Amino acid sequence: MNGARGWAAVALLISVAAGCERPLKPGDPLRGLNRAEQDRFARGKVVFDSTFTPEKGLGPLFNATGCGECHEEPAKGGSGDEVEVHATAFKGRVCDPLVEEGGFVIQQHTTPALKQALGIDSEPFPPSATARAMRTSPVVFARGLLDAVPESVILAYADPEDKNHDGIAGRPNRFTDGRVGRFGRKAFVPALDEFNAGAFSAEMGITNPAVRTEETIGGKPIPAGVDPVPEPEINQEELDLTDAFVRLLAPPTPLKLGRDGRRGRELFSDIGCAACHVPTLRTGDSPIAALRNKEFAAYTDLLLHDMGPDLADICLGLAKPSDFRTEPLLDLRDAKHFLHDGRAATLEQAIEGHGGEATGARDRFKGLPAADRAALVAFLKSL
Amino acid sequence: MRNLTRAVALTAILLAPGAALSAQRELPYTFQGTVRAVKAGALDLIIGVGEAVRVVHMRTQSATAVFGEGASIALGDLQPGDVVRADCRLTQAGLIADKIELKRRAP
């Protein structure tokens, strides 16, 4: 074999190998992790999948006994059938997250000690709330990639005054300190590590080095003796490992599209879904090579959009009651319910439930021939 | 993140018994958060880490400098929903704001 032929054979082998790359399943780590990152992913999964008890710091208020209780289907990091309760007060144009009444996450369970002390099974619903929201547990796949998208990319998609007159007016939410948000159904939280640390506290009542104080009971302090575990209830290493697991979860590889699916993908753009569900985003710099300068299927712009009065529930940050962040479309093939509160049993119902800025796209979907509607749904089910 | 961590840690201090507080020196703290309430001589800020949101109560004095939109402003010019940065010190009497800077107006 001469040199040129040899190189051609090597190139062919590489291209065949790339084409035959094993699809990433839900729960798989990103491709290209080094050994240390793979190790942290595996060890982080153990913490993520831990069950906490009151003796390990659980509660005294909580929604779940571990991350994996809610993010479990079809693999750890996936979705769950739990539905939690949030509440805020919308006062004029300002949103009150009801911190003095226990915060906007209304925990649905109490430890035996708290129940014995106060006789309650859940956190009292805040009397000042002007709205209640139900929230399903979303998949947390690709969250590390979403975290690595530069803020400038998100802001570049914003058009709050609809200057291009397309009926879409995406705008960023902002956290309490003014930073641009991107995580959560209202895009309130700016960074993945903060989302994870906050979730330990708000969802499980687990204090940690980033959140050293327990949630209050409707704004009142925890009764003496109810939570004897000293703060923080997990250490920095456990927090960092959990963050590593979530950060390094890959987006599942979309299924191969058939003819209908390809037609559906064209229609997704043609009828305007892609105006908000932006098909791909690109990450910026990252200390993790597998997250650095990667283009990935996100199907979100990470911005808030007015979704109309039928979906409206709570405000949060700058998000008004009818504003929601464009949901990343990930692992729809495994989803059993849709929209932020799980009210839609099918993708068709979810699309038809869109309003506000999505009214045009929804109506164009409804106006499609049945075969085209089915093709679009087939495309979504490939994700 | 460091400021947020310190902020939440401080909340722990503020919630702790007076005996623990009295042991503190006048430590400097900086918070950036959303104004929840502003009254004569007092400011409440909403801070947080992700979904875990907390309130920091601070007192102001006549010497507290308040800036916003390129000029000196009055504490009473701040409104709920405004984002401010507050440079404070923790004293035995609680948290005292020395400087408050308006970063973003409420919508």
C-alpha cells in the first residue's frame, strides 16, 4: 500500500467509525469526557440517586427524598410523575416570591418530627399568594450545554419590542441580583450550579455550602429540636459531584428520521415553531472540553415569551404570570405528559395549548392537513 | 457565587441567637439583590441561590450613601423590584448599609 492509499484507508475508517457512533441514550454522559470527568460523573450519579432521611438532613420540609426520586424516567436525570406547587404574588408590575412566607416553592411533605411538632403534612400555602402553579419534573439532560451558552447568544435572540414584527417578543428573565436567567420554567435561575444548590434546599430541605440556612415553615423558624443535623447537611464535595453528574449528562441522540419525520422537521420551521424553539445553540468557552464550543440540538432560545392567559399562573423575577421560558425539546420520545404542569397528555394537545406569542404557529399547525400534523408530531417524537 | 454564598451564610448569622451575633466583629458584606421593602432607616433585599430565596434586613443611617442613574439619590427613591448593590457591615446592632447603588430599575 502506498502512502496516499494508506491515508485514504485511514480516513475512510474514521468516517465509517464516526457514522457508526453509538447513539447516546437518556442518562448517558457527554462524549469526549476525560477519565477524571467520567469518574466524577459516575460518583455524582451515586449522590444524585441517594435517598436522604431526616438523620441525613432531609427536611423538615421537602418535596422529594433525593434528586433521583423525581428525575428518574427513563433513566436518572430524566423526568418524573411528581407535580409540585409554587406560589408568588404579582403586585402591580412587581413579583413577590413570598420569601417572608417561606419562598415560592411550597413543599408538600414534612418529616415525622415536624409533623409531630406542628401537626402539618405540608408547608402552609402562603396567604399573600395571588397565584398557584403546578410544576412537573423536567428532564435535566443537556443542562451543562445550556449552562455553557454565552449570555450574549441568549440576548441576541431577544426582541422584546418585536421590532421585526413577527409577533414574537422574546425577552430575558433576570435573577434577584439582575443577572440573566436561563433555568427553570420561568428562566429565573442564571447558573446550573446555583440551580442545583438551591434545589437541594428547596426540594429536599438539605442545606449545603451554598445555602446554609433551612427553609422556613411558611416564614416561621423551624421549631427547636425538629432538625438536629448541623448545617451544612451535605459537604462541598457532595454538592460538586451532584453538579458534575447533571452538568455532564448528554442530550439523547435524536432517532433517525423517516420520510414523515423529515417532512415534520421542515414543517416545524415553516409554521414558525422554530422562531422560539431555536433548533441549535452553540456553547462558548468552558473548562470542560466536552462542553466547549459545541453546537447542540436545544430547541429553545432560553427567553421568556407570553403564552397567553390559558397557561398563565405565577410571576417570577421579571416573568409575568403568562410568561414562560421556551422549553428545550429534549427526550420527547419518552415524555408521558407535556407543558409545564403536565396538563397535556399528547404532543398535539400541547401544541394546541400554546397561546399568546405562539398563537400564529399553533393556528398554522391546526390548519395543516392531518398527514402533515402527524409528520410534525413524528419529528417531535424523534427528539 | 461567592457573594451569594456569603449572603446566605450571613442570613444564617442573622437568624442565629444573639449570643452568636455578639461574638461577631464589624465584618464587611456586599449584597446584590432585589428591593423587597424600603422604609425610613431600613431596607429589605431579596437574595438567593437558585430556588432558595432569602431576605436580608439592613438598616441605613444618615451617612448611608445612595447612588443611582449617575447621581446621588434618596433612599426613598428606591422601589420594590429595583436591583441594588449594598455594601454593609455586620455590627452588634445588626447589618448597617454604608453604600447602596441602584443597578437596575424595577420594570
